[in-house]
Amino acid sequence: MRILITAAAAFGALSLAACGSPAEKAADQKADAIEAQGEQTADSLEKQAEVAKDTAEAQGEAKADALNEKADQVEQAADAKADAVEKAADGH
């Protein structure tokens, strides 16, 4: 019988604890506010990361375009020089 009374008392204590005291409710609200703030901060950081990624991609594309343009110029200059050498050889 003593075990039954102890079990009933424990069950009753747990039931009352589940209702939540004002301090527990305040702690839950504070925890919710902290979580919401953390989510907002994380969202902001994710947006900043996306902007940084887009900027880096744009800069990378601009650099690649510039290098391709330079490669085209070098190739055209080499072709012109080779044509000049061939033309000079044909002239003799």
C-alpha cells in the first residue's frame, strides 16, 4: 500500500508541475524570445552570406571575362606576328 501511495503522490506532483508555475511560464517565454532572436540573426547572416557569394561570383566572372579578353588579344597578336613572318619569307 505504501508503494501505491508513493506512486500516487509522485503522479500528483508531476501533474502539478505540468501545469506550469508563473516562473516556468516566464522562463518559457524568455526562451522563446531568445530562440526567435537567434533565428532572426541566423536569417540575417544567411542573407549576408548570399550577398557575399553573389558578389564573389560576379567578381569571379568579371575576372574570367578579363582573362579571356586578354587571351584573345594575345592570340590575335601572335597570329598577326606569325602572318608577318610568313609574309616576309614569301617576299624573299
